[in-house]
Amino acid sequence: MNINQVPAKSILSKSAIFDYVINPYIGCQHSCAYCYARFMKRFTGHKEAWGEFIDVKMNAPLLLEKEIKRKSPGRVWLSGFCDPYQPVEEKYGLTRACLEILVHYKWAVTVQTKSVLVLRDMALFKGNKKIEVGMSVTTSDEGVRQLFEPGAASIEARIGALEVLHSAGIRTFAMIAPLLPGGQGLAGELKGKVDYVFVDRMNYHYADCIYRENGLFAELSDKFFVSAGKRLAADFERQGTECTVLF
Ligand code: SF4
């Protein structure tokens, strides 16, 4: 693993999904096979495989402290092109330092992760109605999780973290995205642990060889996504959880 400390030029960027996005790191130790963020390699000149390098933006909190005073308040997404709670965050604490600033200035934040390290910062989220915390939960099959998301937490650990956060009164959500093989039955496991759910299909081809090599190609078909999406929507509706299917 190649970990570099780098200076960033800016940190509070415009986002197409939310008002702003903060990426404290470039690269992601979770190494998801389908990850769209690997395009960042082109902009940074990294030759290592995705998941084998991390650039740590050491000046992220300093930049945020300056930029937040110049920009109109809006919702900030943590993060877009990396997991804000990947293992390196335990040492550098940039996500936490940025969150402390956002909370101080009373900005709204949407945290999205696949890591239980997010629980470390529960005290920052508790009682703050402007903060929501989501987990990507893509399958209930741990074997499938290991194939596609080798560096991320187990599905059981992610759902457990959602339960802890939700029980503490924190607004929580699940991103069933991309919907992987074995994800069609997730409604029951998420029951009572999330306020809302998004479901999306696989939109990238980076992981096609994993589907092929493991005889999973049927779960990459329109037929699978349509039927699994319908089942999830119906199951969540039955249990009273808001569910948006994005395809
Ligand atoms: S956790 Fe997100 S950013 Fe990190 S490798 Fe997986 S998909 Fe990419």
C-alpha cells in the first residue's frame, strides 16, 4: 500500500449529487471491483492498482476552514470518490476534522461509507438533525461481498452499525447500490434500521470479469435488476420504509 501525504488545492467542491462534496483522500483501501472512482488514477498519475494507493490531503481541514466562510451553506456529501472512513482515517482523522468544522458552522452533511469506523464519530452526529449517515449495503451474501468488496466491512457489520446509529436517533439510510447478487432479500435485514433506502443497478463494467468467472452473469442482466428492484420496492413498502429505485 502506497500512502502519500499531499497538499490539496481546494476541498469543498461543487457536486452533481448534493451541493458540495469533500474527498479527504484520493484512492480507497476498500478496493471495490466495480468502483467508478478509479478514474481518479488518470488525474493523479498513479500506476498502482485501485486500492493500492492513498493520497492523504493533509491540509483538508485548514482549507475547509477557509473555504466554508466564502461559500453559501449547502449539504455536503462525505464522500464522492473515496470512502471517508477507510482504514487510513483511523490514523489521519481528516474526515473527523472536516466534520467538526461542518458541525461548528451548522452545515448539513450526508455521510456515506462501508466502514464501521463511522461509529467512532457518533457523538458528532447525535442530536444533529442536519446530519444523516448511510451505509452501502449491496448484498446479503458474504461470499459475494468478498468477491466484489474485498477491503470493506462485512455486510453483517455494516447492518449492525446502521442499527446502532438508528437506535441513537441518527437519521440513517442504506444504498443498495450497486445491487449485487444476493441483494434482493435485503429488506428484512434492514427493517427498523434505516429511514430510507436507494436501490440502483450495476452501471459500470469494471467488475464484469468477476461476474463471468463466478458464473454470476445472469445477475448482471436487465431481467435480474428489474425483478430484484420490484421485489425490494414491494418488501420495503410493506414494512413502511421509503424506497427509491433509481432505474
Ligand atoms: S468504498 Fe466506495 S470509493 Fe471505496 S472502493 Fe468501494 S465503491 Fe470505491
